[in-house]
Amino acid sequence: MSLDTVVEDIRDEARERAKEIRDDAEQRADDIVAEAEADADDIVAEAEAEAEREIEREREQQLSSAKLEAKQMRLEARRDALEDVRDTVEDRVAAIDGEEREELTRVLVDAAADEFDDGADVSVYGRADDEALISDVLDDYDGFEYAGEHDCLGGVVVESETSRVRVNNTFDSVLEEVWEDELKEISARLFDEEQ
């Protein structure tokens, strides 16, 4: 075997080895590219899924916020309607006059009188427009005297310094008590709710 043949065999072997290395490197490069493309596809898919989740969270949050706002608006409208009804009732109560007003005032004075000892000096306050009416009613009670104005729809506030008792029997206090007791029923009727 000649030196040329040996050199040629070494060269062939080197070429063969270089081709194997190149093929192997190309295969590894193809594998790396394929893996990178698969990773990129996974990353894109995950990003799209996260974007969809974020969109859904945002939609749910906006829907919840809109529902809450609508509920608050309904409650405010109901509150306004109840206030209008209350104002109307107060106007009607304040407008009670004649025998009906006298009868109601007598009932309220009589109920208050039960709280005081006989012979006690009792001061009675009422609406300025009702001074004459209250004075007439008080003629039937010993020791009871009209003492001045009280800002109310009608009725009386009765007190005695000696017994330190004060009774608020105004139309306002009666209305407040009835309103609180019947608010659920009033609301149900007003807004067609079932109880």
C-alpha cells in the first residue's frame, strides 16, 4: 500500500466522518428547531388560553358590577318611592281636620294622661294651629295646660317636671310606629312582592 493510498483512505475516512458529523449536526439542528417550534406553539396556545381566561374574568367582573349597579338603582328607586308614599301619608295626616282631628287628639291626650299621677302639673305641647283645639280638650283634665308649640303633624307631647315623665303622642310618633311595623307590607304592596 502506497502512501497515496493511505492518505486517500484517511481523507475518505475524514470525509465520511465529517459527513456523519454534518448529518448529525443537521439532525440535531432540525430537532432543536422542531422542539423550539413545538415550544412556541405551546407558548402561543397557553397565551391564547390565558387571554381567554382574562377576557372571561373581565366579562364576569363587568357583569357582576353591572348587576350590582342595577340592584343599587332599584333599591334607590324603591327608597324614593317609599319616601314619596311617606310624604303623601304625612301630608294627609297633617290635613286631618274637624271632628276627626279633635277625636284623634282626645285619644292621644287620654292615652298620655294615664302616665301621670292625679293632680300633677302637666304641660302639653302641640302644633301651633291646634292650640285652640288642644286647649278645649285639656278643659277635661285637671292640672293639664297648653304650654306651647311643638313641631309636629298633630297630636301632643305631654310632660311633667314633678314626675319627670315625657310622653310623645304626636301624629308623627304614631305614624313612625305604624310605618316601621308595616314597612314590609307597604313595600310588598307597592312593588308587587310576595311575602
